[in-house]
Amino acid sequence: MAIAGFATQTVAQDSSSSGMEVFETFTAVGQGESRANNSLNLEALEIAMPGALPEKMVDKIPGVNVVTRDPFGFYEFGNDIRVRAFNISNLGVTLDGVPVGTSDPRYGSPIGRLVDSQNLTAIKVSQGAGDVTTPAYQALGGSLQYFTKDPSSEKGAYASVAYGSFDHISLFGKYELGEIFPGFTGYVSGSHFEFTPRGLEGLGKGMARRYEAKFKYELPSDKIDITYAVTYNDRDDFDTAGLSYDEWVDAEAGNYRGTGQGYVEFTPWDYPGIGNFNYGDLSDQGRNLGPVKYLDSTVGAGEGVNAIYYDKWKNGRMDTLQRFKFDFDFDDGKTMEVVTYYQDKDNYGLWGRDRAYAQNQVRAAYMNDPSRTDIWGQLWYDADDNAISETGEIVEAYSSEHAIVAPGTPTYSAGVEFVAGIPGRTARDENFGGHRYGLTASYTWETENNKLILGGWYEFDHHGTERPNFNLDGGSILGAYRYDQFNFTNYTRYIDQDVMQFWVQDTYTAMDGKLDIIAGAKAITLDRDANGFLSIGEWLKNEETFRSTSYEDYFLPQFGLLYALGDSTELFFNYSENMATPNSGTITTAGDTFNPDILKPEYSENFDVGVRGNLAGGSYTLQAYHVSYTDRILASAVPIDSANAGAAGNSVYQNVGGVDSWGVEASGDWMTAIEGLKFSGSVAIQETTFQEDLLDSVVFIEEGDPIPTADPGYRVAATSDPLAYEIYEDISGNDLGNTPFLTANFDAIYTKGDFRFNFGGKYYDEVYVNTLNTQPLGSYTVFDGGISYSGRSDTALEGWKVSLNVSNLFDQYFWYARSYNDEDGQVLADRGRNFVLRMETEF
């Protein structure tokens, strides 16, 4: 059964417990599951855009919405992947059974780093709730499970090259080693990807290289299979800019930043004085807006519009993931799967800082501890220990006029030349990464009417982050890093984390095989330690901090029913409770008086109900859900009456309330009476709303002062302290940002002889880009298309294929949410039509 018949042929390959046929097609509906469940068969997904990362490929699944800042989903910080009410950080993600831990671009491993799309064989998406056997400690909603192809027993090679818009080049090669000796097979592959990010034409390219190998040994006894796989990833990308919503409204009206102009290129020499971060190329209705790249030669090095330059706005990620999988068959329906893994992460992030900011940090550090020796620059004094300015005047010590000089500069006296300790522009080179290792084990015992699964997971994760700031050569934003000239550090954070999860699930089959009753539960414990200079305030005081916290829940139940109405239709129902532990950032960024143990995990309750089945020439699924999401964590002000009241007024992580979501999803496919013509599509509606107002700030007044007032969209509330008032963002009942009420996808594929044609589209409803729901962003519909030719057998072109894929086929102009916040979110223009021509061959 399938909801999108994208395969070149339809072949029965399996059956569910209800007896329904499962077909090898593009999207299967998840037969035999009591949860909403779909999967992409990527061996048949030939219409996918070459170069697209795995994160972008799930967009056609009902209830899944993917928004990316570039056509390929390459820039990780710009990807917004949502499944129903939750984003990717609240989903369980695995690769061949290995948990990614978290998909956070800083602390975790987005799946695109760990596998090449062309090595995938399937992606399984559970929209409502992941199976209790899915190893994850931050999964409130569903799960995304990625599976790689097994090695072939036949020797062979495959190669592809793609070239397209935005200087896009994709190269992929794979060599199948065949059966090296009886039962032992393997393959190796490598890929290269590059493209020019928006606004960086002729200047810089996003680039990735990935190497993979997989070996499988099936022992002669047929009782044990051993699989080993390794991935090495090396990628570099550039941060991209967007417009605030208010700026976009002004640009649309032809008056960006009060210039009287709209969609033109704003350079510092043509439009002086609009602000360092506000220059950019808005031509072509904003499509060219990217990292700030302008240099103003009329101002001093490192100042003015040199505040940011694209080459110092860059990220790099290097990962190595190794994994073993052991499959045991003990006979009598007893099997066991064990997965072990080790990942090493080595990452960097560059960012520019102006001279004044660096000077302020250095002066503050010396003021706290004048004897420290870790800083390259030194404060300048005369022989009487008077603080001296750059021009030789006596000034207040540690003030903004107190000069910072290079080591070796003599004590000030008349005629001594000032040698700058911070000559101009500075920049940080953040180093972060670490390693993690773990093991999952799952034992299954299946009898005639019962299936029992027992298992567990353990993982240790060490993550270190160091964010030092250095001078740049000559004080120029174009200068190289002077790693011998250290100024300050924002923080040095070292986090160790131990996770354990245990699960049990039992499936009982009744009513002559028509009814499956599934019940299970999981338990999760997490211990987390953090030490180092957790904030710049601690570094300034030269005092390191140690923090430790734990989270656990020993009973998170799941219950499901699966009932077969006949050979072609089944009903399903599922209820689950899930917990997500606070992320690593919560233990490091809290204020000094904040107790991380008071921060509670987030929880969700998920209900799924639906029907799926086969119809003449096609198949369908219809499902409804309700999600209740409580104890949501946000960085916000601390309530005056909370246990952390000592930090009142600070912006730290807090449990701030809940979100409720309901929706209906439908999908299907249809093989028409016209030979070779197939249609498929999906539609989803969802309503996701805040259930409580959000604390914005705490205001203290003097006795006799009037009660404070609140801006539109906010309200004032009294506290137990008559001189303290809380200001709340009045959002109860508002929609969650960037969450469309209606989305729809459709695709048509027509195969005629050696040619295949495809055409499809997506509708994305209006969304809000702020939580006050005062900034709506309009809906859009975008279309894709493609054509391919496969060489005919027994000809010189056998094994060759050429294809042309086009996204945004009609080159439509539209904007989407880049990020959203309380009052003023950000938007970004679509990049425009994207052509990719690919040639492939296998031999």
C-alpha cells in the first residue's frame, strides 16, 4: 500500500499483521503501525533535487513542513523543520538505529552531516509519536529514522555529476566491492558539494565533502549479521542575513530605512548613515540579500561598516561517525539487535567584533584582576601609576579612555610612542565539538499471538566550547587572525552528559489476527555536568563554575490499537506521553543565582486516530491528532515569586506554559487509466496555539510611584511584592509562529518509453512571524518540474541517465519566515528558480 506511487514499478514486498499488502513505492503509509507513520523509499525518489540534504526530503510527508534559507537546506542554522507542533529539536532522529542525540547545529549533529542522500534507502517518519524503542532524550513529538543501503553482492560502480544555478556542483561516486569472500560485502563512496550563497557571488562558496564506507558480514550459520559503517564529513558555510519584518514592510513600500528606496542595493557610499548591520543588496526583490560584504575605505580599519565582513561570518563542521550493528537470530521467534557507535566532532565558528567592544572586555578583566597574565594587550600607565590615554593624558583607570598597549611598550613618558594593544578590528574563532559513544540493545520474542520487545540505550557525550577573541593583522577586517594576540573569551564550557533509556513493549493479537493491542513504556534518566567559564562575566572575574543537574522519568507510557476492517483497510489509535530534557544550553547560560534543578523537563501528550487502506488503482491515509505540550522552555524573565527570585529581571531559561495543537492529515496516490501516469498528494491542516501568557519582564517601582503601564499586546500583573510588577506578553490563544494552518502537496509523474516527466507543487498558508500575531506573512504556492532520459538496454547508452530538475519552476517571488520572536520577526526572500542538470552512469 502506498500514498504516492512514484516508483517505476509496483511490487508487493511485505505484508502487515492485518494482511494488507505493502508496496515498494515512494511513500508507504505505515501499515501495521498504531501510529501515524509514513516512509520515503529513496531508491524510487528520482525526482529529488540533486544536492538536497536529507532534512529537505521529508517535506512531502503530510504534517511535515520544511523551510530552508537556500534551495538545498545546506545552511543548518537557517533550517526550520517542523512535524506538527514540534521542530526538529523535539524529534527523535536516528541513522541505522544510531541516535543523533540532538539536531542542534551547535551541540548536536543534523542528519545531513552524517549521511549522503544518495546512500539512503528509506526515511521513516512518525508524525505523532516515536516508538518507545526509539533512543532519544528530547523527543516530544514524532521521529525521523534514516536507513542506508546495504552493500551489493555484485561488483560495480556508480558516478554522478550535477551542475546548476547558483554555481552549484555536486559530485558523487560509489564503488561496490561485491562479495569479497562468502557472506562479506562492502562499498565505499565519496561526494563533493558546493554552491554560492546569496549575496556572495564571486566571493565565497558553501562547500561540503563526505566519505562513507559500509561493510556487512553474514555468517554462514545465518544466525548473526555484522555491519560496520563509517562517515567522515567536512563542511563550511557562511551565515546569511535577513530582514526584520518592519524593514521588509518598509522595503515593500519603497522606503527602506527612510531612504525613499525599496528593492535596490544599499551600499555605505550611496546611503551613508543607515547603520552598519543594515547595508545589503535588496535588488531583485530581496533575492540577493546575504552576508554583509561592504568595505568603506573612508573610515579607519575595523570601524564603520567594517563591523562585519562575510569571511569572518563563517562556520565549519568536521565529524567522524563509526558504528557497528549486530543482528542475532536465536530461533523460535527470538531475535536481538545491538548497535554501538562512536562520533568525534571538531567544529569552528568565526565572527567579527569591533575594537571598542574588545577594549571594554579587556579593561573590565584587568579591573577585576590587575595581575592576570593571559591577555596580550596591557593597560598603559606612567611612572606614578597614573592611567594614560592613547594621546598621553591622565585619565580614570579602567575607563573607556584608558589606553591598551602592545607588550613591550615602555611606561609612558614624554616622547614615548603609543603602540596599540588592540589596533583595530578583532574577531572570534570559536572551537567547539567533542565526542560521544553509546550502545543500544533490543531483544524481541515473537510467538503466535504475542510480540515482546525489551531493550535499552546508554550514551556518554562530552561537548566542549571555547570562544576566544583575537586581534586581526593590521586591525583590518581583511586581516588574518593573530592567534598570538589573545584579547578575551566569551566562555569556555565543558559539558559531560550520561543518558540511559529503557523500554518494554508488548503486542497482543486477538480476534483471529484482526486486532493488535500494543502497550509499552519507557524510562529516561539524564545526568549533566558543566564546568569552566560559563559566561563572559565569570571570565572577567577569573572564576570558573561547576554545575550539575539530573532529569528522570521512569514511566512514559504508550498505548495503541490496530484493527483490520478487511484485507485493504485498517484503523489505528495511539496515545503516548513523552518527555524532553532541557538542552545543554540551559545549564550554561543561567544567571549566577539561578538553580538549574528548578527547570523542569518539557512534556507532551499525543493522541492519533486514523484509517488507511487501498483503493482501486491507489491508496490513502486519513488521520487526526491532538497534542498537549506543557512546561515549554524559553529564555525569558524570571517571575518575582519563583524559587529563582534572586535572579528576577534576568533573562534565563524558564518553564513558561503550554501549547496545544490539533490537526487532520490526508494523503493518497492514484495510478490513472492512462498508461504511465500517476498522481499523488497530501493535505494537512493544523491549529497550534499558546495556552498561557508569557512573562516579558519584571518592573520595580518606588513607593508612591504609579503602577506601570504596558504597551499594546502586553498586560501588567501585581506580585506579592507591592513594589514589583510583572509585564506579560498577552499571547494566550495566539498561533505559534511560522506554523501554517493549511499545507498541501501534489505530484504527477508520466513515464513514456525511456523518458519520465514530473510536475508538482506545494501550497504554504499564511503564518505569523511574531508571537503577538501582529506580523502576518502571506501564503505562497510554488511549483517544481523535471524531465529525465534513461539509456536503453543493449545500446551504447545503457547505464547512462540524464535529468533536468527545476525548483520554483515559474520563478515566483515570495518571502518566508527566517525566524520569529516576540515582537519583530525576520523574513527572507526565496532564492528564485533553480535549475540542476545531472548525468549518471553505472557500470
